[in-house]
Amino acid sequence: MATATVQPITDGSVTKHEARSTAHGYLQSRLAAKDTTSDTGFTIPVIDLTPSFSESLEDRKSVAAQIREACTTSGFFYVTHHGIPSSILQSILQQAERFFKLPLASKQDLHIKTSKYGYGWEPSEYTSLAGDLESKEGFNFGYEEGLDKSGGDGKYRNLDGSDDKANIWPKEEELPGFYEHVGEYYGAVLNLSRHMFRLFALSLDLPEDHFDAMVTHPGGIARLLYYPPPKHPQLTVSESVQEKEHIGLGAHSDYECFTLLLSSTTPGLEILRPSGHWHIATHIADAFIVNVADFMMRWTNGVYKSTVHRVVNRSRRIRYSVPFFFSVNYEQVIETLPTCLDEGEKPRYPPIGAGEYILERLNATTKDGAGFYGNAEVFEREGMS
Ligand SMILES: O=C(O)CCC(=O)C(=O)O
Ligand SMILES: [Fe+2]
């Protein structure tokens, strides 16, 4: 395995440069790879989490072994029997539908331009992952103690270390019950993610509680996403991009540790196989799709794969989805896990702070990477919404 020299971190700019350039290089190299070393065995395994709730460590390890297998190959897997009732899953999808049906003026009041972290309502084309015009509309929010069933430990700070209230919520009278339903869902996926982190620890030959103290007030950005059907369904994806007919969400890898994705039945998620073909993910009722994200890839020295994916809604129906990007406490600095280094092997990535890394990656999705405030200025100057 190729290794890179560890760069010392002398100030924030070194870290930022590293966060952005490594991610960009990784995306480009994955998109360029046309490795025909047959990937016909490419699968997205379905992992039944039932034994992970058992009293028996052996049972829990059996699930961890399946997670390891998935994370070292496709980087994606489904989880079923995860303990979150179907009613909560259906309810968040209904909240997404209600939210996006709000009058434009109400959504404008929640515009992402008033947040330096990209929270709030995001009109289509406002951010771009790979330079495409993206048809998705989003509503983004992060951790707050009121959403954490554990009550948190009072130490949560925003991505940049500040402690102001960052989320932007619709008014209760405008969308009655929205916050409560969203909170119910968020609390449930947060706890499931903490549980999954224990399985990840076992999968990495670490003590089961290795990550526990790092997720007491963790970063967890959630998005409600809306993907309209294509305006001209007869066009191919490349034609439609040329015709400025939008792609849903451009090719990217996620930033955090792992993502739990829930979606409506309309397909759309496409996963890049090593051969360069896009694998269309099938919908499994009441399951989450889980994928390793870049922070976990770095942490494991590349042993766990953060796989490129995108969304293209080729159907005539609307697609809704709700990704939850699970991180660690934002002040946590990550260094390569010792169990991921062979004897004498060097870390491929320098240590990096969680919040700093994620904010840098988010900023990279704005115009010229100027950040969300900078983006608002560009849009205003150019007379766009
Ligand atoms: O909407 C989806 O199915 C996937 C969304 C996604 O990949 C993302 O938001 O990072
Ligand atoms: Fe993603």
C-alpha cells in the first residue's frame, strides 16, 4: 500500500488545504478509474442488526465482521431490524413532503444564506458537489441538545467551535408538529449511530467502547432532500446535463464517519463501482443504506472505503430522502487508528480536527469555495435567488 509522508499541522490553513485537496484528488481519481479488474462481485450486502442487540459479545462480533467485510469492499451496506419503528421512518418522509410544499416565501425566510454552516432551506443549484447543476432542494440542520434523547453533556459546539444556536426551524404555526417529528427521527438515528459506532469499534479490533467518549455531543448533520423528476425524461443523463437538465446530486463521497440514508421508494441513488459503472441501489423497505464517509476512511488509513455516489432521479415521481451524516464531537482530533497500520506502515493522512475538516468540505460546495456567506454575496450580485 502506498504511503505518504505525514505533514505537520502548523496552523489551520495547512489543515484546510489538506482537507480540500485530498478530497478533490480522491473524487477525481475515483471518477477517472476505469479499472476493469472485474467487479462483477460488487454487492451492497444486507446486514440484519438483530444479533447486534444481543447480550452475547460473540453475536455482536458476528455483525461487526459483516460490517468490516462491507466497509473494506463496496463501502456500502443496508441495515435491517435496526430497532427504529417504521412509523418514525414514514413520518420523517411525510415531514419532508410537508416542508417542500411550503410556499416559496416561507422557505425563503429559512434561506441557507443566513447560516455560515449551510443550515436552513437550500434552493436547487445553490451548492454543487462536482460542478453540476443540481436539481435537489434541501433542508439542513445539525445537532442540538433538544434533539438528543440522552440530553447531551452540554458541551456541543458548532463546526467552527462557536456556541450560538445554529439551526433554522420553520415556525410552529406554519408547520405544526414538524419540530417534534423531526426530533423524534433525529433522536432515533442518533442513538442508532452511537450503537453502530460500537459495532464499528469491534469491526476494527478495538474495544467496543472505544468511540463512546467521542460521541457524547457529536456532529450529526441531517438533510431533508427533494428531487424533482427530470423535466425531459427522454434525455440520457449526459444529454440532460448538457441541456442544463439537472442531475439530482453530483458525484461525491460523504465527509463524516458514516451516513445513514433513508429514502422514499423512488430510486435514484447510484454507487460508483471500481469499473466505473454506476450501480443503481435498490430500495429496501424500512432499511437504511449505510456508507463509510471520508473521515472514517482517513481514520482507518484507507482500509475502510468511502465510495463515490450520486443521485439521478430517472423516474416520473418525486424522490425524498433523509441522509444523516454522523461524525464525532467536533473538537475531536483524529489520528490514524493503530489497528489500521501494519508493522512499520506510516499514516497516509495527517491528524485533523473533525469540525474543521467538515466545515472546510462544506465550504468547498459553495461558489469558488467562498463559504455560505460568500455564496450569498455572489448570488445576490448575479441576481439569482
Ligand atoms: O438522496 C440520496 O439518496 C443520497 C444523498 C447523498 O448522497 C448525500 O446527501 O450525501
Ligand atoms: Fe452522499
